[in-house]
Amino acid sequence: MKGARLAALERLGLNRVRDLFLHIPHRYLDFTRVSKIAFADVGTDATVVATVDRVKLKRPRPRMQIVELSVMDDTGVLIATFFKQPWIADQVKQGDVVALSGKVTFAYGFKQMKAPFYEVVGSSADAGGYARVLPVHSVGEGVSVPWMRRIMAAALADMGDVSDYLPSRLVCEHGLMSLARSLREVHFPRTVASAERARRRLAYDELLCLQLALITRRNLELGGVEPTRHVTNGPHMEALLRALPFTLTDEQRVAADEILEDMASPHVMNRLLLGDVGTGKTAVAAVALAAVADTGTQAAVMAPTSVLARQYAEKLGPVLDAAHVSWALITGATPADERLLSEASISRGETSVVFGTTALLSGGVDFASLSLVVIDEQHRFGVDQRAALRRKGAGADLLAMTATPIPRTLALSLYGDVDLSRIRRRPRAGAGITTHVVSPDNLDLAWGAIRDAVVAGHQAYVICPLVDESDDGSTLDDVPEVLRSQSQRLRSATATLEELRSQILTGPSCDILTGRMSAADKDLAMERFREGRTQVLVATTVVEVGVDVPNATVMVVLDADRFGLATLHQLRGRVGRGDVAGTVYLSCAAKRESRARERLAALEATSDGFELAELDLRLRHEGEVLGYRQSGGVSLEISDLDADRDLVEAAHADARVIAAEDPRLLLPVHRALALEVRDRFGAYFDELERA
């Protein structure tokens, strides 16, 4: 193979034949169902095979090049238009027979296709000669679709008779294709249906390997450690339940019981508590903290921001005091002398519960007997950060919590080694929230709502995607991939604050809160807003999680299409938390029929976070839904977590069974599977070995 093509394949991540086999087509052209031009319905996707009558390269303005192909068959003429691809004029000639696949439109008296997939297929327009399903693989510079098809065919011919690493029991139980057949069918299928059956076999493999990697990694990580069997019915627990200002709901009680059962067991707890905004996860966590106090050990509660860590201390501190449970708060803003005293108390075991940020990871924070780690909004921490805190207590139980709604299939695939608890209903519904999508031209409605709220004695948030004008938006954590390359000018918090103060909201007191401010400045800005001294807070998504100001009733999100549904749902949960209903305005410049507006319209229609999360999963890749980029993040290449829900459930259950009977995958029946797990997800084990 020539060096240039080898380099091109390496750029696609195709370094071995097995990489090539798992590089499955992203679409298929079904030439078994080719339409004549006259019968290709306008508004639908169609495939036509026709003869090129004319090739025309247009330059309507500088830097804009358009190639038009006029193609014809014995029923009519169709115009195919390609934008910014002038090389097509050199690749396609008059008289060539091309296959075109795309959406059919009608304009200027002709049926049209804009930017269709095309391929030169021969010199005869007899569509019957192409009665097959043609795969279309993702390619890059130096690798064309036809060339990829040829190299794939050669690889399958030479090395396609691969052995199956799945135990035959699973192949039979789920009615799966053999591995060798699935590879042939997914790349060169006889029918579209057989291609889908083959893809599902490979998707199951991917999901099962991921589940086994997660579970095996946990088994290795916890191997040889002695877990703490916590006391779950002691005096601190009784006192804390009496001190809570409310009785736990049935859902909260079930979640608390699941956590306490794990903590009392002879196994290390690994549990994820999922709960929408306002469902009371904090109260459930308090129950776990009381069990730690009754056991005479220690707990660490790590939050992603100093604002949230302080809020935990303010909310739970009085309850813990009433239950005679000692606690401390350590963040980057903690005064040095106060921090030294807290660290000394923690090292002596005199402090039972420590709230904090990543400051808890510093070398000065040494626990005498850490037996429980609670991590809030855990996906905002890197894998190494979570592991570093847990290593401060050998065998410590882990309770991870998130208010980010996560679809069950996504939770099972990303957190397959974790037991799940869910709280869906809010114990206190609140006054409710109304959401409106507005164009930037209609923002006067939103500014008027803020003025009215301030006059009524309430407060408001204005959320921006950027901190200042120097940002280009490339580092935004929760931007749908399709939008990252758009040239839309985004609003920054600093410029918006100046505009509000000088032009739009000249009366109310306005302040700013962003993630780039120092911990002390963030705490001060939040304190002013909480006390009502600031009436309008201009912020980035630093206020997304946990910020609780019941007097805030209006929120305006600028460039709302730049955020995922989960983040927007979290943001709007900051208003309407008191006795007055909240109103949220989502500003979006996208057209009404666009995908961005479709997503935002869902927020207008429902306030159910889990329903929104399911929709987000259908609209976006699973790696974008959570809105984070972190070390150890998972990206699934073959599986579709929305379409493959049954496979996710099956792989999760099968992995649990396999791991129960063979925790290290050492039995002969699992050796080939163990190699495949390591090959696909070895980064999990490499990271463990580095630690």
C-alpha cells in the first residue's frame, strides 16, 4: 500500500485490519429500489440512476462555487446541485451514468437534489444492472468511498473468516449472526434488512465489551480492599431524621434504603443517584452521612463549584448540627488559618463530614477513616479526580449524584458498573415554570419581564454562553456538534452586563458571575444575589447546578441553541423555586423549522427532565447529551442508544451474569472475549495501572 493512502487510513483511526472491519458504513444506497426520475416524489428521499447530460460550474460570487449536474433517464430530467465542491466538475463527465441519493425538491420547473450523495457507476443507464445495496463508508482526505469499498472487500476476502469471541450461549440466546457473517453483511449486505441485523450484532458486542470493561475495572480496583459495614440504625440517624424539616417521600425513602443497604453490606458501594431538579437528593445524601457518623468514620462530599459546596454546608450544616454530627467546609476560598484548623481536625478523625470542592484532593486533606465519598454532579469531574478522592479511604463507598436527567440506556452504558437509584417526582412542586422561545428581535419581551419582576421585588438571571468577547466558543462544553462550526456571533457575559447597565436595565442593580472568577469573588457575587442586593445576575452556566435563590422568578438565556436540553432544563430550574411562578425566555436566532428550534420547542412543551433527556438522545449523539468533555469519557461507534434500547438492557444483564461467575474473565470460555474487551476499552485498565 502506498504511503499516502496508509497515512490517510491512519488519520481515520484505521491502523489494523480489525479497525477496518469495525469501520461500518454510515449509510446505504438501496439500488434494489431505484426510482425513475418521474416517480421520485418531491419531499422524500430517493435514489435515481441516470445519465449526465450537462456539467456546469458556476461562480455566482467570489469564493462561492456551485456545480450543477443535469441528469436524465427515459422519464425526465433532474438537477443535482453541489456547493463548494468544484472538483466534481472534473470527476463527472457528460455521458457518465451516476447514482444520486438525496431529498427531492422542485424549483424552476425541474426536480432537484441539493448536495446529494453521488457515485459514477458506469456507462449504461440500465438501473437493473445496479440492483444491489451499496455501502457508503465515512472517508477523509486521500480516501474515496469507492477505494474504501475496494480495500474493505479485499480485507474480507483475505481475513474475513474470523473466529467468534462471543460465547455460543449468548449467540444462540439472542439469535445473533455469527461474527464472520455479520462483518460481511454489514459491509456488503444482500438487503438493507440484513445490514441492520449485522449492525445490531456488532452493536451488542460493543455494548457487552463496554459493560464488561467497566465491571472488570471495578473488580480490579476494589480487589483486596476491606469495605466498611456501616451502622444504619444508630442514634445519629434517628436524630437526623427528626431534624429534617420534612418527612422523606416514598421515592426518597426507597433511594435512601437502597443506599443504606449497600453501605451495610460486605461489599463496596458504587451507586448513582439520579434525580431531577428539586427532587430532594440532598436529603437522601444526608441519611448516608448520618450512617457514617454512627459508624465512627468519615465522609467527603465533593461539589463542582465553591458556590454549590457552600450551599451544601448551609443547607445540611444545621441538620447535621441538630443530629450532633461534626462537619467542615473546605474550598479554594477558605481562609488559610481556618483551613489549617479543619485539616488538623479531619486528620485526627474529629470531623465526621467534610464538604468541599477539588480542594479536598490536596495533600493537606488527610482523613483518619474515610468510608464514604459523595460526589455531586459527578460527570463534571474527571475520572482521575474521582479516583483520587476515593483513594483517600481504602474501600470507601461511593455515592455519585446528578440532577442532569440521563436516559436509562445512557446511564446503563456509561455507568454499567454502578447501581442506579432514581427519584422522579418533586416533593414540592413549586409555583411552576413557563418557557418561551423568542427570536433576538423580540428580546424586549424578556427585558420587560425582568423590569416587572424587579418592580415586584423579585430577581432575575441572564445567561450567556461566553465569558467575554475574546472567547470563540470552541471550548463550550455543551454545544451540539452540528453547531460548533457555525459562525454565529455569541453573546458574552461581560459585554451583556455592560449593555444591560448602560442601555437596557439602567435601574436595577446588575452583577456578573462566571467560572473564571476566583472562588472568593464567585462566593461574594452569589452572596450578594442571594441576599437581594443584586437584582439581575448575568452569568454563564456556573449557576446551572444547585444554586437556590427562591426569590428569582425570571431567566433569559441568550443564544439558547448553543446548549443541550439537559443544561437548559437545569438552568431553568433556578427560577420558580419559591411561591411565585418562574418565566424563562430562550433566545434563538435559528429558523422556525430548524433542528435547533425543534429542540427548544420541546422545552416549551414539557417540564419532565427525563422525557427531555430521551428526546435529546434521539436528536444528538450520546457523547454530547451529558454536555461534558472529560478524561475517560465514552464514545460508542456502532451502537445507537435510542434505537438499541433492548441491546443495552441485554448487554447490561449479560455482563452482570458473566462477571458474577468469572470476575476477572479468566475461564477458557471467556478468554477470547476478555481479549476483545481489552482491545476495545483498554484505556480503562491502563488508567487503573497508572493510578
